[in-house]
Amino acid sequence: MSEAVQELESVAGKYAAEAIKQDGQGARGIAITNYQRAIEALIRLIHLFPENTLNAVYQQHCEQYQKRISELQNSSDNTSPNENNGNNNGSSQGNSNQTVSNNNFDNMIIKEKPNVSWREVIGLEDVKTALRESIVYPARKPELFTLGWPRGILLYGPPGCGKTMLAAATASEIAGYFINVDAASMMSKWLGDAEKNVSKLFHMARDTSKRENTSVIMLIDEVDSLLGNSQNENGGEIRVKNQFLTEMDGINDKGKNLQTYVIAATNKPWKLDWAFLRRFSKRVYIPLPSLEARENLFSLYLAKLKKDSSVNSVELAQLTEGHSASDIRDICQSAQLSVIDEYFSMADSKGDKDLTHVKLRDCTMDDFKKIIKKRKPSVNQGMIQEYTNWTRDFSAL
Ligand SMILES: Nc1ncnc2c1ncn2[C@@H]1O[C@H](COP(=O)(O)OP(=O)(O)OP(=O)(O)O)[C@@H](O)[C@H]1O
Ligand SMILES: [Mg+2]
């Protein structure tokens, strides 16, 4: 998904940059058109990826552009664009945009105390052990660890198998703060200087940990995007990566006085280079759920579902080899939706507006089978092979 996001972002960015340039030159008509195109691209982005963490930022930009369009439309013909610049995207754009962007980034760092527990994370026992050894125990009794302990942990594997959930559960286990940032967003030009954002982020984590004398777990999602992709290499990405490595060294050197941990997560570990891997001395694979884990996942979601006795979690687990935990959640959700759909259609066809004469039927095993038949697992076998190969060469438990 993040490539499509980048593509649309860059389209929006190009229109916005054009608009701002033309606006500065007083070419009002064409500036308005380009502001509009930028807005359209951003809106499409928001609609296509409703869960993107950057949507609030795009929204803000849309509002700014809209405001500027109204100003341009309302200003009389002899107003020079410079007179309008005080509170808009005119030629002072460079600076004013920077301020907006920096605030945006600050707003995106969310510090929270999560309430997910280890018990809710199904399966992944080895991973839990690794996290206990490298975070939970040192946080509880740092003086036992005279040789120090690892601060950087890399979680890698296919999407939807619990990386984010595990990081949050670890923070909650040690009653620490959890800071979750998305590296792909951090690299977005809509959030200003990525290099500065990296140091701000680490500064905030260290500061919180010291000031409140508590542990802080930072989860950096999609960490591979910090290393950039060579297609749009402009030197910027190298500086961001170096900044990140320096910050990691800062944390690794601090000894037992600093309770800050960095968990990096990625679906593409092979994009990471050795300089990077060296800072993450624990590297843990989060695989697809096993047969047993799938059964437990189904039991978990089925418990909240109205179903008849044909629905059986053991059989469902057998039918869903290759599916991720979040696939399984989606399957259960779809089964419920299909029954609810039926319920409303039936009510509509009977003209039963207040839904008094229709009854919601139970989900059956057939409902599930139909859905599973239509859905492919979100991870393919080729990808799993790549993870296995990478694990053989680089995993470190
Ligand atoms: N091991 C698990 N036990 C229980 N639920 C899980 C597990 N893994 C995933 N889920 C469910 O799937 C959802 C998505 O999982 P999560 O966000 O942790 O995946 P992820 O590995 O971080 O994926 P991505 O690589 O896309 O970021 C969770 O909110 C949870 O509902
Ligand atoms: Mg995640």
C-alpha cells in the first residue's frame, strides 16, 4: 500500500508546488486550478486509504488550499498576490509550510499507555519469551544486567500477524509508555524535514523516560522506509538513516540509566542493511499463525458471534492455512456481515422499516466456507519463502 500512497502523495505534491509557484507570480487562474488538483489527489488518497495515519495532515492541507482558493477568487483583480501572503500559501510558503509541517509531526507522535495484554496475543510463544528477556526483565530489575541488554529489537514478518500488538502488549506489561510512529509517514514531505523528525522522536522518548522515571517503548513501523528506495535517491534518505543510526547508538550506550527501547517492525527485512541490523541485536520472526493458533483465533472471534452448532473452530483452522491473524478476524467479520446483510435485505423486501418482523439468523459453517473460498490469504507462499531465507541468514533470538 505504501507505494501507492507515495505515488499519489507525489502527484498532490507536484500540483501544490506548481500552484504555490504560480500564486507567487500572480497567475491566479492556473494557481487555483492546481490547488484544486492537489486537493483532489489528497482527497482520493484519504478515500483509498482510510486508515492512513497521515490523513489528518492531508485534510489540513486541503483546507489550507481551499482557503487560498477562496481568497484568490474573492480578491479584486489588482491585488498583488504578495499582499495576501500573511496567512496563506503565497510566496512566504517556504517558511509557513515548515511551521505547519513540524506541528503536524508533533501531533502525530502519540504517547499512550496501552491496555493490550500478553494473553490477548495468540500463539507466538518464542517471540513473547524473547521480548520478556530483552525488555520486561531488564525493566523490572536493571541491576541484574551488569553487561547491559539489547535496546533494539527488530520484529519482521508478513502483515497482520501481531507485530504492533506485541509491541503494545510489551509496553503494557511493564506499565511503560508506548510511542508508535510510522516511518513511512515520517519520510513524507508533508511532515517536513525527516532528519529532524527522527531526532525529535528520540529526544521525546528519552525525555519522557527520564522525566517520569518510567520505561518507554518506541515502535517504529515500516522501518525499511527510513532507508528509502533508490528510485528517488537525493541524498536526503542517507542523512535520515544516519541520523537514525546515531540516535540508536545514543540509546545503546546509555547503560542501565535509560529505560528506552526501540522496536522496529518491517514486512521487508531484506531492505535493511548491515549497519542497521547491527543496532538491532535481537531480530525476531513473527510468522503466520500455526494450526493451533488459528484454532484459538477462531475461538476468540467466534465467541462474539451468533452461530449454530455446525460452526467449528478446528475445521476452520484447517481450512485457513496461510491466512494471517488479521485475515482470520476479517473472515469472521465478513461472515457476520453477510448475515446482517441478509437481515436488512429481508426487512426491506417485506417493507419492515422498524425491523420488528425479521430475525437475525445464526452464522453457519457454510457462510464461512463461502467466504474462505472467495478469499486468498493476504500473504503468498513466495513471500513466506523469502522470510524463511532471511530468517536462516539473519535472525537473532
Ligand atoms: N497473534 C495475534 N493474536 C491475536 N490477534 C492478532 C494477532 N495478530 C494479529 N491479530 C489481530 O490482527 C490485527 C492486526 O495485527 P497487527 O497490527 O499487530 O499486525 P502487524 O503484524 O503489526 O501488521 P503490519 O505488518 O500490517 O503492521 C490486530 O489488531 C489483532 O486484531
Ligand atoms: Mg503493524
